Amino acid sequence: MRAKQQGVALITAILVLALAVIAATSISSEHQLFMRRVENSVFGSNAWAYQYAAENWAKTVLRRDLMASGPDDVDVFDHNEEDWAMPLTSMALPVGKISAQLRDEQAKLNINNLLTDDGVDIVCKKRLQRIFSLLAVDPNIVDAIIDWMDPDITPTLPYGAEDQYYNQLASPYLTAGQSIHDISELRLIKGVTAEDYAKLQPYLTALPLRTNVNLNTASAHVLAAIVPDMSVSQAQDFVRIRESEPYQHIQDFISQVVLNNLQLDAEDLAVKSDFFTLSSEVQIEKSYLQQSSLMHRANTQVAVIKRLTGQ
């Protein structure tokens, strides 16, 4: 009987020990998980702090660039050899690294120039159709873009599309009826495939104000879209000349166009810019943060007007 009691006591002790081990393991796991969460939170907070620091760096560089150009707005011109265009490449941090790059958004065609209070801007429409053609994208899609943005529900014939078209899709939705907020909206518009968007995205932007194209930073494709009879090859020659001697005035570009027996409409052209995008990446231990910040420079004030994380 006594041996039996001892056996029961031993089994009980083993069970208690097993439960204690399980409890200790669970507590240890919970503690490790908690510590990892705290660690990730700290690293994440630090990454955001460095992102904001990158934005402050960009603001300072853009302000200094404007002030260095002189107080008279007519003397200001922006180009790709200035300090603001020089990237921060993998700069070491105490526990990680950061990279940042400012790019001129006015090097692109602003799709929101397409509509004015008086209707469709014909010059902008023709430029968009030309760059679509240069990139082997159907230029008739521009009509669908107009319908996406305009407030009415009458399709632009024969290639436009209004609510009636989008309501018949497997996942129906309505047109925006306003300016495009982000260029990625193009993926919602009739006729724009993923391949088309990948081709167009480097050359188009969606800015909240009507803007000019900066002739000093525009790519060869954008320059060829601006000048109707200019080939991309000719535009590349203009870019090479511009790299050694940036345009200080719009007339400098127009004179070269005329010398090459080309014609252009000088609407919405400039040699300075007000909108820039800061692309920044921060890595701290295992925390990684990628962000795109749209910045607007007005006089000597620079403000962040949009942030996209993970872009």
C-alpha cells in the first residue's frame, strides 16, 4: 500500500514538474515575443525619425538652392547638376543606413494639366498622345483619361468611357470626376494595362496645381512629346547639350528648336521647378522603411504635401 502511495506521489510530482516546465516555457516565449515587439517598435520609431530627418534635409537643400539663385525669380533655373539632385547613397547610421534622392516632378508631363475651367487643354492632350505613341501605348486612351477626370457623364467619342462602362465591369466602380490624385489611378482607366502603366509611369505625374515642364530636367521622351516633329534621337542630342550648359531661359531652348527647323507650342514650359519627390529608404537592424514624399517649394517655404509608404 505504501509503495502504491509513493508511486502516486511520484507521478503527481512528475506532472507538477511538467506543468511547471510548460508554464515556464510559455512565460519565456511570451517574454521573448514581448521583447521582440518592443525592439521592433523602437527600431520602427527610429526609422520614421530618420525619414523625417531626410525630409528636413531635402527642405534645407531646396531652400538653399532657391536662395543661392538670387532674389529675382527670373534668374532662377533648376537643373540636374545642382546640389538638390545629388543623392545620399547608403549613408551609415549608428545602427543602420539611409539613402535619399530628390527628383524633379516637373521633369514629367502633368496629367492634371489636361483639363481647365474652359474644357480640354488641346496642347496638353496632343503632348500626352505623342508620348503615348512614343512609348507604344494606344494614344486613344487619352480620351478615356479625360472622361475619368471631367465632371460630366457623356463619353468622349469614340474612345472615351464614363460611369456606364465601369459599372459593367466584374468589380464595378465610378469615374473620379476630378483631378487625378496619384498617377497610379491610371490603372483604373479603360485601356491601361499593367504593361502600359509601367511604360508611362516614369514620364507622367499628377500634381495638385497646373505646372510647367522644366526643360532642364525633362527626359528625351518628354522633350520629344513637347516638340511635335522631334524624334527621341534628336531629343537625346538636346539633353547632351543641356548637360554641359543648362537653359537659363525658355528662349534658349526655343532658339535651338528653331535652328533645327522644328516647331513647338511654348505653353507650359519653364526652366525652374516647384514640385519635387524625395525617395528615401531607411534600414535599422531588421526594420526597413521606404517612403516617397511629394514636396512643394513656394518662395522660400518647402512643404510636404503627400507621403506614400512602401513605394
